[in-house]
Amino acid sequence: RDRYAAFRQRRVVVKARFVKLAGKGADGARAHLRYLQRDGVTREGEAGELYGGDSDRIDGKAFADRTDGDRHQFRFIVAPEDGIEYEDLKPLTRRLMAQVEEDLGTKLDWVAVDHFNTGHPHTHIIVRGKDDRGENLVIARQYVSSGIRERAAELVSLDLGPRTDREIEQRLRQEMEQERFTSIDRQLLRMRDDDGLVSTNGRDTFRQTLHQGRLRKLERMGLADEVGPGRWRLEGELETTLRRIGERGDIIKTMHRELAGKGLTRSAADCVIHDRSGEAAQPVVGRVVARGLADEINDRQYLVVDGVDGKSHWIDIGKGEATEPTPEGCIVCATPRSTEPRQVDRTVAEIAAAHGGHYDVDIHLKHDKS
């Protein structure tokens, strides 16, 4: 029996988003298309070039014009874990989209652009929300969430061959010390018994060593406790916590990369993250070092600000098209949105409290006709 059967196939990460184009969505779609073609995304540091199934150069404006009046579009990011092995991602993308067309039974109107600026080569694909008959394109949720990823993984495995034992073991050893959610953590969660405990006893010595090493790392992070010889209890929100730690680690790496590009250095302690969790309590004043995409699939952008307080700040500024242009080097004051309750919030809470926790318009009018 192949003990690594579950790891043989090459991994591909696919992020997907269904985007409504009504109202301001159409303007956002054009802004998204422009941003994907920004400078610095190719291996040579040049602007991204849109391509399609039959052409290496696609007119972005013409594609955007065709989408006018569409109800929606689909956006995908396809990132092969071994993408660095590809000199050119276009052939892979075209084969993937041809397979998707075959699976869906329709020709698709799509454009793509490859990005090589993050250390993890990936492809952005935008698909019009129309099929070849001009009807609204509907894709099953299951196919969007996992089918496209499986198709992409099959193609990459055909190109590069299945992973060897040595590749798999080397990658798993690297995962043991990572401060993010890993495939080993997923295994450990599946191994929990009825009491919620994980046992590391087993016949496979490599896997036993792997699990034991990972559990020791989680113990040092305060996410696992050894309750007996070879018996471990995992922290209840292990996956959520590790994913959050991984995201923050990625942000710190982004900050260091942006700062280094401007000849600046900061320790991790001098890097402050202001995200949507509302941690920022005071305005941040300083010089803009960089502006970029915090979430490429949802168009959320960030600023890296070299603050007058001697610290560097990463600030989630939300949708790109909703925020004023901020050239590098300009001085900004970034103020957190107020999360204090307003009078309308207090009114709703007061009425709900007087009616068993329920609120609607009728209850409100009975409570206060004014």
C-alpha cells in the first residue's frame, strides 16, 4: 500500500469569487481589470499583459465593453504550488479553461494575466457571466469550490509528474515548524478520538515522528497540551488561530519586502498591523511607502506607512476604487472608522430589549409612532 497516496498529486490553490456587476459593480470591474495589468507583476518587473484562449494580447477595454450589461462575472486566482517550475503559465491556463468549457458544456469569454511578483507565480482569470448562447452563466457551487482546483491539480501533475517520496517527506518536514495551518494539522484534527484527544502511537515511524514534532511546535505556540504519554489535546480553535497567525506572518513579510525596497529596515516589533478587526485606536500619520493589494480576489488594498512614531504600519484601506489615490512618498493621516454605537443603534437595542429581543418596523411603530 502507498502510504503517501494522498500526497502524490501536485497541489493547486484556487480562489474564486462571484461578482455582481449591477450599479457600481461595473466600475469596480473595470478598476479590477486595470489593477491586474499594473506595473511590476511580470518577471521583468513590467506591466501585466492580458491574454485569452487564442491570443497573447487582449484589449482590456474591449473585454470590459463586452461585459457592460452583464449581470455578473467570475474571478479566479489559480496558483500551482510548484508554479515556479513553469517558465510560462499561459499553456497551463489555456488547457485548464478548455477543460472547464468541456465540463460546463459551453464556450467561455475569458481573459487572464500572470503575476510573478509575489514569489508564488499565479494567474488571474476573469470569466464573463454569459454562456455561448447569451444566457446568464451559472456554475454549480461545488464545481467552483473544488472542481476547478481538482482539474488544475490533474494538469499540473501531468506536466510535472506525481510527487516522489523524497519531495513529499521534505515538504512535510518543512511543515513541522511552520506558524500557519498545514496539512499535518489537518491530519491531526482528523485523528482526534471521541474524547477529543490525539494519539501519536503508530506503526509508521516517519509519520509518528512527523506528528510528534508538529505537536511539540503547537505546544510551544500554546495550541496543544500533552495530557499523557503520546496523548495530546488540541486547542479548540486550532485551524482558525493558525490561519490568522499565517495571515499576519504574510503581512509582516510583505512589509519587510516593501520597506527593504525603499532602503528601510524594521524589526517585527516595530511593524504594526491595522486590519478590519478594529485594532487601530489612534490615527496614523506618516509617509506612504507602498500601496498594494491585500486581497487580490476581493480588491482590498493596503498602505504601508512609515509613521512619525518610528514604527511602520500596514493599514487595510478597503476597496481600491473607494479610496483616494495615494502616491508613494505622500504624507497621510489614516483614521480608524468609529465603531461606537450611534443613536439609531441605541434605539434599536432599546426597542428589542422591550420586546423579548425582537425588532422589526411594526414593533418599532407600536413602541414609538413618531
